[in-house]
Amino acid sequence: MAITKILPPMSRFSQDNAREVKKQAVLDRLRAFFERFFGLLSDE
């Protein structure tokens, strides 16, 4: 649910499912970011 706070405003009722596609793209980018930088914090 917290992911919806950082998504751009989009219609939840669009026919092309653009909101779900955008949500998945944001999740993929966040996952890549955390995988990239998480090791910097845990190797102290």
C-alpha cells in the first residue's frame, strides 16, 4: 500500500492497465536500487 504514495497520479480504472505496469516498473527500480546499495551498509 505504501508504494501507491510514490506513484504518479493515474486512473485506477484505465482499460490498458497502465497503473499496474507503472507500479511494477517502480518496484523493479526500487529493488535494483536496494540490491545495489544494501551491501554498502551491511559490510561495515
